[in-house]
Amino acid sequence: MPERTQSLTAGKLSADDLAAALAPRSSSPTGKSLSVTGLRKSYGGTTVVDGVDMEIAAGEFVTFLGSSGSGKTTTLMMLAGFTEPDSGSIAVDGHDITRLNPGKRDFGFVFQQYLLFPHMTVAENVAFPLQLRGVDKAEIRRRVGETLEAAGLSKFAGRKPRELSGGQQQRVALCRVLVYRPPIVLMDEPLGALDKKLRDQMQTEIKSIQRELGLTVVYVTHDQEEALVLSDRIAIMKDGSIEQFDTPRGLFERPRTPFVADFLGAANFLTGKVEDGRGDDCTRVRLDTGGVLTARAHACVPGQSVRAAVRPGKLRLVSAEEGCCTGTVETAVYVGSLTRITVRLDGAAPGTPPLRIETALAPPRPGERVCVTADQDDVSVFDATDGG
Amino acid sequence: MAGTALAPAKVRVKTSEKRGHRSRIALVNAVPVTVFLLVLFVYPIIGVLSLSLEGDSGGFTLHWYADALSGVNLSVLLSTLRISAETALLSLLVGFVLAHAIARMRPVFAALAMLIVVVPHFISALVRTYGWIIMLGEHGILNTLATSLHAPGAPYSLLYNETGVVIGTTSVMLPYTVLVLQGVMRGVDGRLLAAAAGFGASRFTIFRRIYLPLVAPGIGTAGLLSFILCLGYYITPALMGGGKQTVVAALIDQQVMQQDQWNGAAAFGVILLLLTFAGLGVLGLAKLRRKKTAARRSSS
């Protein structure tokens, strides 16, 4: 184990060095923009990717986030060129590459399985893409040396991949891609096989290299935290299409679908009807359990059945306030910085889950009567017929 | 006091007794294998060895070996080695193409193709060899076809010469090479090849730099296997060589059956055995060298 810890710290110290060693001499960002229109793919009648559209700016870190079967990996494989789309197009800096071979796209790929060539040494693996590009021998030796040095892998240069730990192998895979400075790097759950501690550390490395080099990165993961730490923008995938493509903050604070609201973090859903007789303003929602929530502005019809979503941390306990929802505290669990409370609202239909509330204030006791409300900005409203 | 001192001693005796008992049982278990090996392998080999070193009137001699390694006998030995090498190369070549195709098929078709490759092996070698004779003879199917198409040089002499023997033995060895190669090829991770393509490698480069090195151990094993099997192969060379093309196995047969010359036959047998060991040694050495270079690289 001591060897591993040592290499861990070596990696931590060198993330910036690695970026510096790899940085092009000119200061312009190396990344390119990527635009995707109407990408579709089905396998034997099952639609796996159903119309993906997105614009990714040069130097942006974009993550496809979704559970397995959401089509995120298939989308990435189409970007990479390993899978041919049924329809739609992909363009890099305005040039169409939809039908181009993977090798001709000049992308970099990092996969969960590392895919290092087992019969080559670490140095040979890293040199491979450079050899393909006809870089002369002395230059290859210099760049491979620099890259491995910066990644803290110099002493493993002559080893075979199988003699390395998982984290070291993934770092080699990263070196092998970054050594030829591809403008766009695609990563498919590259940290999926690593333990939590190593994953956190590699995230920091990847992020700092990406930022330093101005690389465009398209990343696939099912790990929310990873997506939030790394990404400039996240595309949440469900059933083959993008539910919402937004910054982490946008996704959290202004979810556009119930699925997004519930998928990132958690949400309480309250059913109700939009209040009538207020003209175009339908921000006031009268809940089925009694009480009124004021929601953010949204397109709706007065009288429409809706579901209001509020995050556990955004529900407030008040003594008594106009329109607040009364209920009884069921449980209160102290989890360190805050207390998790569940509240059963008066008049809640049997079978509906209790409200989940997180509060940092002095928590009530189980059995205590409380009244719950939320700020207008923290309430999202969806059509009741929307799934999620 | 005496009791406490005695108690652990007793326990110790018991456990050591138990251990002794267990190892005795293990020995008993090993008896059948040991006897089997002694009777069926060690005894005959020692018998053959002593036969090959025994003079006509008893006593130690090396002249059977001198005979075997001189004159006509030596040239037969050399041509056996040559035929075996040619067979190994040819069956590797054909086997590689076949195995590569099979490894890329869908499992159902791959199983079917393997069956087609292996099933002929269940048919008696004699029948198969006569099949080849019908195919390759001067008025055989192949030559009739070639003549009717006015192919230059037709009819070819494909039988009763070294060409005929190599064709025959290759067909016998092919299932082995295909089986070995196909196993190795199935083990190659297709994603590695895709990854190489992703870096911009051409198909030829992928084949040369990734695929071939990954299946290389299989090529070595398959080649050596068919070489060794071919060294002692008898029926096909005897029939398809037409008596003109003698191999060591045929020579042994001749000595035993026609000349009642067991000592000379034994010497040939030992020589074949040594050649087989030499082949295995070469393979082992190659493996060792690969390991050593890897170790040297990692230490530098």
C-alpha cells in the first residue's frame, strides 16, 4: 500500500506540471467546437438514441449524465465514430465529420477499460499515437518522456500495463491521449473502475489539465457528483434523448422536467391545481393537501392539474404563515451539518411519501405540528401528466 | 505439575500423528498415477533407450546412432525435418486464415465452421489419405480440371513426391493449428483494435503492431505442435509418398517389420524423441527470453 499512496501524491502534485508539459507553445486554446444535430440510432427496432441536438463550445467540458440504457454511451460512440448514426450529423468547427472513420477525426479517447496495449510497455503505449502521426524518433522520445515525467510515471516507463495499478493504468491511458494533443477528447466513464479516493483525485487532475490546455471534453458518467465536479454543462439523458442541457446550477435550480428535478439531488412532488381568476399569472398553486405555494413563472393554463417540485433543502418550517401547509413531523435524523426531517401533511392521500425536509435550524421533534412553505424561486411546476 | 507438562506433549503427538496420517493418504492417492506413468511411459522409454544402446551381441554401443545419422538414413532424417517444417509453415498459413475468419464469425456459424474443420479428423486417416489420392492423382479431379482449363504445366505431379506428402500431412495437422490459433484469436480484445483505429492506425498497422503480437504465442505453439506431430507421422507420408519419399517413421516400420532390426529402430525413436524435446526447448527458451527482456526493460 505505501507504494500506492506515494504514487497518489505524486499524481496530485503533477497535474499542473502535466498540463504545462503538454501545453502548446502558442497560447491559443487547442479545443474545437462540436455541434450535433438530430442524432438517431436504433438497434433492431429499439431506439437507443432518439434525436440528440447540442452545441458544444471550444474548450468546454460537457458531460452526458444518465442511468444505464439512457443512450449516453451510444451517443458518445457516435461522436467517436465507432458507431454509425442512422441519421443526424456531427460537425467539428463547422466541418461535417458524420461519416468519417474514428482515426480520421483526430479525437482522443479514454475508456473505462483503459485499453492499453498489453504487449507494449508504458512508454511504447504512449508513443504509439505519435508514431502513427509520423513524428520523428527524437521528438517522440522527448514528448513521451515529458508526459510520463509530468504524470509521475517515469519509473514505470519500461513496465507492461498489467504490472501497474488501476489508477496508474488510467493515468497512462490519459497520457497516451494527451501526448498528441487532440482538440477534442471523449471519455467514457474513465474513472468507473477506480475506488472513491482515487476517483476524486483523478477528477481534479482531469479537470485541471482540461482547463489548462483549453481542451474540449465530452464525458460520460452515471455518477452525479462526478458530473457536477467536472462539467461546465451537463446533458441529462433519459430514454435516448436529452432531458435538459444546462449548467449544473441551472439544472439544480431550474429543472425543466420532473425527471431532472428528481434525478439531480432529490425533489418533493406536491400535486395541486393552478389557481383560477388571476389572469395570465398562474404562479399560485393550490395544493390538494390544502395550502398554497407560489411558484416561478411558467407556461400553464389556469385550472390545470400540476405537480410542484421543491428540493428538501428549500422547504422551510414556519410557525404560521398565510398559505403554509400543516402537517406532523414523523422522523427527525441528525446527520452532521443538518437534520433530515420527514413530515406527513394533513390530508395527504394514503400511500404518498412524506415530505423530505433538510434544515440547519433547531429541528422539531417527531410528533410536533409544523407548517411548511417555500420561496417562489425554489418551486418548479410541471404538468401533472408529465412523467418522471 | 506432571499433568500440565504432559498434556501439551500429548496434543503435539496427536497432531503430528494426524499430519503423518494425512500425508500417507496423499501418497496412497498418488499411487495409481505413479504406477500408470512408470508402466506406460518410463519403462517403455527406458526400454527403448537401452535397446538403442545395445550391441548385436550385447554390451554398450553407439553404432546404431552412428548408422542412423549417416548415409541414406541421415538424408531421410533431414527430409523428415524438412517435410515437418514445410507442413508446419503451410498449416500455419492456411490455419491462420481459417482461424481468423472463424474467430470473426458469429458464435453459431463459428461452431459450425469449427465442426467442418474438425470432423474430417474423426474419419480414419487411411480413408482421408485415399481421398487425397483420388483428388491429386495424375488423372485425379484437380489435374483433370487443370488440364481441361489448359492451365500451363498441367497435369501437375502432386502425388508420390514431397508435394503430395506435405499436402497430406498439412490436411492432418490443420485442425490442430486452427484450434490453437482460434482459441488465441478469440482471446484478443476487439476493443484494443478499435482503440488503435481510433488513434488513426491503418488496418495494416493494426494487424502488424497490435493483432500479430497478441496472437504470436499461439502461432508459436500451433507451429511447433504440428511440427512435432508431423515428425512421427506415418500413414500419410507412406501412402502419399509412394515409397519414394521415405520418412523416419517409415524407416522405423521397415526396420522392425522387414528386417527385425529393433536396435536401429529404437535409435531412431530416441532421436525423434530428442528432436521433440529440442522443439519444446526452443519454445520454452523463447518464452523465457520474452520474460527476461520485459524484466530488463522494467528495471531500466
